[in-house]
Amino acid sequence: MTTDEIKNLIAAGIESSQVTVKGEGGMFDTIVVAEQFEGLNAVKRQQMVYATVNSHITNGDIHALSIKAYTPEQWQTASKLQIG
């Protein structure tokens, strides 16, 4: 599975999201920025992202997925501090 395929799956599943994916060999790091994360805790945000790629985790295409999920406001701060 490619980074572009994962990016497209997440972007299709979470409307108006900005998605960055890095990695290879089944191990990927993602940054997802979406207004839908507003008011949700980290676990709920990760569950939303996992739901978009779960079938590929189950079938082994994705072995490990690290998720950083931000609201646009949080991302603005994190990117300035170079946290993301």
C-alpha cells in the first residue's frame, strides 16, 4: 500500500481534511487536520481515522499506523512549534 493510497482513503472518509502520510513497508505516520475533530478527545479522533483504513489494517496491507490528529487551530499552533 502506498502513502498516496492511504492519504486518499483518509481524505475520502473525513471530509475537508488535510492529510499527510509518510512511511513504507506497511508502517506509516499520518497527520490529519480536520474541523470534525473539534470537541473530540484524542481517542475519538484516532478512531475516526482508523475507521477509514481499518480493512487494510485487518488484511495486513498496513502493519502499523501512527496518527496525529488536530483541529485546524491546534495544527496552526503545532506547526509553528514544529510539533507535527
